[in-house]
Amino acid sequence: MSDQMSDPPSDPTPPRPVVILVEPQLAENIGMTARAMANFGLAELRLVAPKGGWPKKGVRETASGATHVLDGATLHATVAEAIADLHHVLATTARERGQMKRVLGPDEAMRAVAARQQAGERVGILFGRERVGLSNDEVSLADAIITFPVDPKHASLNLAQSVLLVAYEWRRAAGLAQLPFDGEMRSPPAPREALLALFGTLEGALDRAGYFPPEKRGGMVRNLRDMLHRMQMTEQDVRSLHGALRALSREAADE
Amino acid sequence: MSDQMSDPPSDPTPPRPVVILVEPQLAENIGMTARAMANFGLAELRLVAPKGGWPKKGVRETASGATHVLDGATLHATVAEAIADLHHVLATTARERGQMKRVLGPDEAMRAVAARQQAGERVGILFGRERVGLSNDEVSLADAIITFPVDPKHASLNLAQSVLLVAYEWRRAAGLAQLPFDGEMRSPPAPREALLALFGTLEGALDRAGYFPPEKRGGMVRNLRDMLHRMQMTEQDVRSLHGALRALSREAADE
């Protein structure tokens, strides 16, 4: 990870969707929203008439390192004002609204958003109030609806959790979702010669220890080799096992 | 939504991964973890030595409706004890550990988990302490690593947010991720006859209003029809537009 921290992968900073919170109430939800946005590379936050005013006490603490998102947040009196410069708007809602709009999951929605951004469109996503969500009139200002594939028995997603899922899916749709590190082997795969030598050492030690009933030796040896093959050992792994085996054999010889 | 609330889609309750929080500290993170689990249909929570004891004050408030997850949570002294009855264990971490394990994103990891569960395996997922995550020794108890495709500049995911992403991807991998409602049209698509009648009414009204320069009428009419086609109108849409058009024409006639 330290390599990557000092030399982050080049990020083409494509256009990113704007996150618009409508009358958010809790400082913690706004802070956690900023954090979730930053986790997946979103940066532009707009607040429509936050309850209790802005800035809110305690919001920076819950944003973790994402204070740049809070510092850049803009305030708007109405949803109409907050979306005026955008070309495409999505509304998140957990409830059916009786509006004949397209209804998309966050994955499908973000794939469509990434395609629109490629074509130069600016896209915003509306998130409603903590308790009551967006009003029907606010939803009617959107081109389409995003909803989440939740368990219908526990459908109430936290505000920042909804933002997180959208940001996560946007990052994937935009082709930026590389894992920060991988499970690359730090030692090359063991050459068969090294593995065969290990088999020989192990089987010889077990022969000396009287482990194999003679009539079953063939099958037992093959099973042991199967287990060792499944480990897909590196050169280093073979050296380590060889060393462990020698230590056990020495101990046996000393007894 | 009300239909679905009274008659939820049948949920085969397949085996679900166990969520294991290792020394979690904040009541709010445990409550939000329970809520995130319930949102995506997970139910089994294990707590390894929660800091400050258990139950924690305030935890139920942040769990929203997911108190059944908290009530069913079990306490364990060590990770080894918490995973003893499981067949496969994944460790979540944001940091490279120098352990040669497979490293998976939550999507790929949960597809593999769903396949193991089909084969009858019980699977658990380890989540570390808020500030320092899992120890290297705890990671070494896992079969593979889950990490998240975050922006490397803001890699610190909140604990409950990590659980949410895993639960979300599990629900998708298990084939349970239906959206709670869709954008189904509540009126059938308009038959061409109704649409052609609307074209006729609109074009006649615009003719009477002197809207079309004669030499451009053909192209302008085709453009208007294109716009109306893009609306993919239902029968009800055509009736509504027809009514709006008649109202405008009456107003014009009254002038």
C-alpha cells in the first residue's frame, strides 16, 4: 500500500455526478455522505435548505478526511435552483411514487450516467430528507428514479449509506474501480523440480518414521501430493516447507 | 409498495454469511452495521470482545428497525472462537498485508461465497477495529481477503459502510436483489391510431394559429412528431395531451 500512497494511480478525473441532499438534518449524515463520496471519488456536494442551518456543528468530525467535500459544498434554496445547470437528474427513493418514470437500480443507473457523462452531460442525484425522503413534486423534477434492491422487510437505508451505494456503483461504471492492492505472489511459482524434491524429502521422512502401511503407500502418497499441489506453492513456500520438514526430522532423530 | 408490504416476495432464506466485528468500539457503528445487514437480508452478527462491553448504550437507536440483528448477536472472546464452526472465512482490509492470499473485491468475493453456500458451506466475514482494522494474525486466520475499490487518496471506509457494501453484493450474488418496485406503465401504450389523431389535432391547431412558415411545414411537422414519439406515450398520456391541447385552442379561440 505504501508504494501506492506515494505514487497514486493516475486518475483521469472524468466528469462526476453531483450529490444533492435535500433538507438534510443530521450533521453526522452530511459528514458521512462527504466521506462516502470521497471514498469513491465524488467531490461535488450541494445542500438544499439544510435543517438547522449550515455549517453544522460536528459535521467535519464525521467526514473523516473528506473535509474538502464539505468545504466545497454549495447551499441552495430549492431543488429547482440546485439542478438548474445540470442536464440529467436522478431521484433516489425507497417508495413507489405513481410517476411513470424509469426505475433503475444503482448499478444500471450509474452505467447510464457514465455514458451520459462521456457525452458531456452534467448529472445530479437527489437524496431526500432522513425521515420522509423527497416530496412527489421534487421527484417529478427528475428524469428517472433510483431505488435499491433492499430486503422489503427492512427497506430503510440510511442517507449516507444510499450515497455510498451510488458512489460505489458510479466508480465501477466509470471504469475506476481498481482494487488498491492485489494478491500478487511475491515469489515466483516453484519449479516442478523443487516440488518433486520436496515430495521426495517428505515421503522419505515418512518412510523412515513408519507412517505408511506398505499395502496403502501408493494411494497415500498420491493423496499427499494432491494436497501439496493444491497449495500452488511458490519457490519461497517450498523452501519454508523443506525447512520445517528438516526441523521435524531432526527432532525425530534426536528422540 | 403497499402491495409488496402486505405480500412480500417469497424469500427462500438461503444460507447467509455471518458478519463478525472484531473489537468494535462505537455503539453507532454496531447499530448501523445491524441496519445495513438487515437492509440486504443478513441476520447473523458476532462480536469479538467489543470495547467497553456489551450491550452498548445507544446501539438500538442507530439500528433503526434492525434490533433483531442486535438481539441475536453473540459474544466471543477471540476471532478463533468466533469462526470455529465456519467452513470459509474472509477478512476485510484496506491495507496490503504481505500475506499471499487471494485478494477480492466485494462483488467477486460474494459470488464465490454464494457458490460455497450453495454447496452447504457456512461462511463468515471479519471486519476489524474502527481505527486499526484487523491484526496481521487475525488476517492470517482467513482463507482470502476482501478489499474495496476506493479512491486511494480517501481509502478509509467507515465500518458500517464496509458491511453495507458486502451485504449489498451478497444479496446480488445470491440472486435476491430485486428492486422493490419498478417503473411499470399503469396505462397501456397508446395505439398508433390515438397518436395519429393527436398529431392531427396538434398540427391542425398550429395551422390555424399560423405557426408554420409554409415552405418549412414539412420538416417542422416531422420534428414535432419525432419529439412526441420519444415520449413513448401511454393511452392516458395521449388523452392528457389531447385535453391540454383542446384547452389551449379554446383559450386561443376566446382571445
